[in-house]
Amino acid sequence: MEKMWAGRFEKALDKQADDFNSSIHFDKKMYKQDIRGSLEHALMLCTCGIISKIEYEKIAEGLSSILEDLNSGALSFDENAEDIHMFIEAELTKRIGDYGKKLHTARSRNDQVALDLRLYMRDQVSDIISLLKELISAIKEQAEKNQDAIMPGYTHLQRAQPITFAHHLLAYAMMLIRDVTRLEDATKRMNYSPLGSCALAGTTYPTNRDMVAKNLGFDGVCMNSIDGVSDRDYCIELESAFATIMMHLSRFSEEIILWSSWEFKFVELDDSYTTGSSIMPQKKNPDMAELVRGKTGRVYGDLMATLTMLKGIPLAYNKDMQEDKEAIFDATETVIKCIQVFIPMIKTMKPIKENMYNAAGRGFINATDLADYLTKKGMPFRSAYKIVGTIVGECIKKDITLDKMTLEEYKSHSDMFENDLYEEISLESCVAKRISKGSTGYASVKEQLDYVAEFLK
Ligand code: ARG
């Protein structure tokens, strides 16, 4: 196919160079956005008297028929075309003749690609936000059902203090809520129209960029035409928000993998979200969680690729920028697929409360509460901390837990110990006594659940 820009050249583009240069095999994803942008551009040209009504009608008709045919499959993408923008324009001219050649008045492909990607990502981000909300809701449901499930909370992966499974799960809900707001914030900055930048310097035609922007749902136009076609920082913001989502999902995955191991057995994953082994008949592997953890690397890579691609290029458009799309498409698809598989995996995950409780019973995770017991009776915390440390040492030697020490033994360390200490260090009361805002205490967890519900409203 002859290039639209062939006029100035004496020789055709080498076949290999042509393939190398072409982006249609990935930017065809944006055909709907490209056509939508062209329709609004043509309407504006007509409204501003730059093209006639009949020319506009022909163009609109032609573009609509192309859209219809691409949607139905009646028209397929010409993989030899340079990119989606060239393909649609060429197809338009094929269908409506010279009228089609008027469409590209007062705009450039640099505007189109910048516009299409913003429109495309706006839709994708809105889908991702809905998926994130679905995931948050699944986490909330599990948390609601597990407000009484006491488990060890960890630091350094060492048993630290008793918490509830609900409290632990809600930590992830809070992270994902921030992820939603990060995407919303980035969208606000992205939502300005670059169309009409006209390659870089603007145009001599009396265009109305604001009209196009408004009709395409933008909050305004890019105020500088050079910036309009050169800016890809919205890709970086979105990719970095995607990378953060993946990091959160990856930490969650890591815990799910640990929890479903025989060493923990805090949860049982549903058969539909696990796989077997080709050789070991007993195996049930948490592949989905592992894959999410593994795919996190690609999304980080996509962010890095875009940052690096942009760092050395002068203003305005450079062909390097064609690389923006594969990176952000890959990041977007990966995030979507990961959240999609995460939602049902979380919904069907069965917590094994008994194992959590038993684990919480070992590891002296009520030692802080024992120290607090002495402190509340007037002993300075550091002295109480030291005494309890000694008692824990003794228990380890005797291979018993704190509740198995006799009152007499306790009294040999401090006569402040009384019989009520046993109630104080029971796991239930360790949780119930946590009354600070945001804590694992039952009332606080209820408050967190309400917060999440309010967010999801
Ligand atoms: N296919 C190109 C891209 O994805 C579109 C813009 C090309 N503009 C140009 N002047 N070569 O970035």
C-alpha cells in the first residue's frame, strides 16, 4: 500500500523497515477511540465553517460504517497499514472518495495518537476501578465473616500479637481503596484533550478545540500544543498506580501462599483456583496467587520501560513514543487479569479458624498484654517488660505457655500478679481490650468495616 506521505520520497520503504515501523498490530485496540475522535473533529470542522455540511455528513457516514464493520468483523485490519490512524483514514477515503481527504484538516497523527491513548486509558481505568471495588467488596465479605477468628499477627514473620483475621484482611482493603483514589487522581490530570495541537505548533484554521474536548468528555484542552503531543506522564502515573496495585496483590498473594501451606493451613483455597502436580499426587498448588506475584515484575517493567523511553527524547513527538502503547497495554491487561482471578479466589477461600487460633496460642503473643497488666498496676513499662521477658524464658525452658504458669510462680517474679492475670492474657481478651482507633479490637474492626462499606457506596 502506498504511504500517505509518499509524495516526498523517491523510493518505497524497505519491507523489513516497514514492518518494524508499523504499530497497527497493537494500536488497532484503539479503533473505537480513533473513530470517536475523528467524528468529533469533523463536527468541529463543520461547525467552524472549515468544511461544509455535506462534507461533514459524508465523513460521519463513512466513519460510522467503518466502525460498524470493524465491530461486526465485516472489515478486518490491514496489517500492512502503518498504524490505526492511517488505516482508518485510508479506509474512509476508499469508501467516500475525496471527502475523506478533508478529515485530516487542522490535526495531525501526533494529536490523534495522544488523544486515542487518553480516551482508551480513561475507559480502561474506569474498568479497573470497578474491578478493584469488586475485590474490596469480596475482602469485606470475608472480613465480616471472620471477625471472631483470632490468629497471630506477625512482624519479621515471627508471631507477635493476637489479631483477628478480619483485621488482617481489612489492611488490604485499605490499600486497595488508596489504589482506587490513585487512579482517580491520575485520571483527573490525564483528562485534557490534545486534539488540535496540529503536530506541535497549532494551526492557522479557526478551530474550536474546547468544543471537541467538551464533546469527548474532557475537562478542557491541553494548554500548550507542544506539551499536548509530547506528554506521556499520564502513562507513567497510571503505570505506577498499576505497579502499586500489583505490589499490594503480590504481598497478599504471598500471604495466601503461606497460609495455604501445611506449615500454616490458615486457609484452604477452592479447588477451582488451585492446580495439581504432574508427579506428586497429593499436591494442591496456589498457582493463581503465585502467578499474580510473578506478574508483578512485568508491570514494574512496563513502568520502567516507559520512564526510560521518555527520559532522553526532545520535544515534541519522536517515534520512540510509539513504545508507550505496548507497555501500558501490557500493564493494563495484566492488572485486569490479576484482579479478575483474585476476586473469586478470595470469595471462595475458606479460612480455618481453628488452626489460626491454635497458632495464636503458641509463640507467647500475649506477652505484651502480660506486661501491660503489670503496668496498669503501677509498674513502669520497662520493668514490666523485663520481668515478662524473664518469665517467657522460663516458660520456654519448661516448654509451657504463659497460661500454664502457676500464680505462685508468677508471684516469685512480682507480688503484683494476682489471679486475674489469666483472664487478662486470654487471646479473646487480648483482642477485646484493644480499644484504640484502627486496632484489632472488635469495635474497631466494625468501624473499619463501616468505613469500607461507606467507600463502596
Ligand atoms: N503510530 C504512531 C505512534 O504510535 C502514531 C504517531 C505517528 N506520528 C508520526 N509523525 N510518525 O506513536
